[in-house]
Amino acid sequence: MSRILLKNVTKQFDTRGGGKVTAVDNFNLEIKEGECFSFLGPSGCGKTTTLRMIAGFEDLTEGEIWLGDRPVSVKEKNLYVPPEDRGLGMVFQAFAVWPHLNVFENVAFPLRVKKTPSGELREKVMTALDHTDLTGAEKAFPSDLSGGEQQRIALARAIVTSPSVMLLDEPLSNLDPKLRESMRFEIKALQKKFNFTIIFVTHDQSEAMALSDRMLVMDMGKIIQAGAPREMYEQPANQFVYGFLGQSNFLKVRASEGKIFPAGSEVSLDSPVAGAPEGGEGLTASRPNEIILGRTAGEGGVRGRVEKRLYMTYCVEYHVEVAGQTVRVHGPHRDALPEGSECFLGFRNARWYDAESAEAELERTERQVI
């Protein structure tokens, strides 16, 4: 299978109030063979709906979906290939294992549906169990296993039919952080062994960044930006992408005569702000780990006061008040500043964005409950 192609794909749903909402809006995307491609976005943005249309669990309102050279959904021609005939592997957020079947039978289920001969079936199941570190657990039942082992059952069942495309819908969100991290490596290892294409749906930025060859960020049914993870992190298309890909601060500011002032302050930032205009109001975007935290005015930066100090595993997080606004700053554990102390912030790599309308955030909230 050479690619996955979505052409002008749109999906509308009826709302409780009798209206319609466009969950996926004129979606155009090509995913290459062997790629791990992530859909990233907040709840209600349309990423799972898109995955379900690729899988065949939802029909299109408009558009076309192709798997390789084969059309599987073409609304104009009323063409629709059911999920079982699309040749895809799927793993969901809920492990979706059958509690009354042992591990072997859970994994064997799709082969039994295909009426695979018993000898071939057993060979394929044992190979899938071996690749997911479940050898020896064939007779165990899901209730006897941990969450991570249950997720491995779901992975084994997905790969047992040797699919060319694997669809993963938030498959790690029910696992604890340590296990979630290890499962990321296992998924990538399986991809290398079987050379399948992965579409990975998540709202977790770190998962998308760690797993993806390419990814996209969705918002309100639209693709906002697509590209390689590092490219998108370092060159976000707008405020929404900047805020969604990693921790961020947005400080209300005004530009005047080439200088940037925090709103309500007459003291300008010492640091340049990329994209800032000569005048007007907007936001500066900055990462907590890119802000320089100084103790004295001689170190430069805008004056602030430590409101709160939190010890994290990898840093100390400060909540610093600057002209009535709160800025999060990450610093080293050594020589931590006490709460209430004066400090000075230097904003490295800060970017300018025009303030987003309140209506956009309201629509995002409404989409989460439709």
C-alpha cells in the first residue's frame, strides 16, 4: 500500500439543538508508506472522527478516502467499503479485550473471522504473541494481567493479520506514565519489524513528538499545521500551535516605537520579540525553559516577583508576577529563589502573536460537549 489519501473530506453531525456542526472541514492529507503520522489536537477538534472515517466506522459527508490505489470511501459515488474489508489494524484507548476469552483466543479472533486454517492460525498467533512479549501467557485471561499486558493483547490482535496500516486511537492514555513511555518504544519497534504505516491519534504532545515522522495539529475540524515535529515546535504557524506544542506563556503586551511593554507597565522588555510590529497590542509567546531568571537588576530583564515555587522532577517551576500577569519560569534546583523574592526575567526566543478572539475559545469548549 503506497499511501493513505484524504481528498476534501468533510464530516457533519447533527447537534442536540437541531443544528449541525462540521467536525471535519475539507480535510486534505497524504500519508506516505511506512510513516508514523500523528493527529494532535484538543478534545472535539475532529481527530478521532477522521480516524473513524479512515477505518470505515463513520461515513463521509463529502470527499474521498483512498488506501493505496484503492478508493474505500467516495461520497459522490456512494462508494463505501466496510471496516472488515479495509485490511487495517486498530488499537483503541479502551483496551477492548474480551474478558471471557483467554489471551490466545483474543489474538486469534480476527483470524477466526477470516476462517484461517488452524495450523496457520496458531503459527500467526504465536508469532504475534512473541513480538509483543506475551509468549507463555496464551492461557491467561485479561483479568489476570496488568494494564500494560492487556494493551499488548490489543497490539498483538492488531498485528496478527499483518496489516499494512495501523490505526492507534489514544492507545496509551489509560497507562501509568512509566509504562506509557516504555510502550512508545515498543510501538516503534513493532513498526520497524512489520513495516506498517501508523496513524496515531493523541492529545499528548510528548507522545506525538516522540513517535512521529510527521504530524499535524487540528483545531475546530481544520488542519492548522503539518510537518516534522521539530519543525512545528520551532516554527509554529500561529498562537494555537505554539500553545499546544509544549508549555508556554502568553504575556499581554503593547508595541511602541520598536519596544515591547507588558500591558500596564512603562518598563519595556530587554529582549527582542520576533514578528513584533512597530505599534499595537498583542501577546508575546515564550517557553518556561527559555526564560532567563536573574536575581538582580544588573543581570537585565523585566522586574518580577516570585508568587509560587514548585519543585518538579527536572526543574524548579516559578510563577512570577510581572505587571499584574503571571509568567511560568523553569530554573535549576540549585540556589532556588524563595517565594516573595524579587527577580528579573529575560525573554529569549519570544514571539509576537495577535490576540485570539474570545469566540474561538468558546467554540472549542462547545465542541467538547456536542
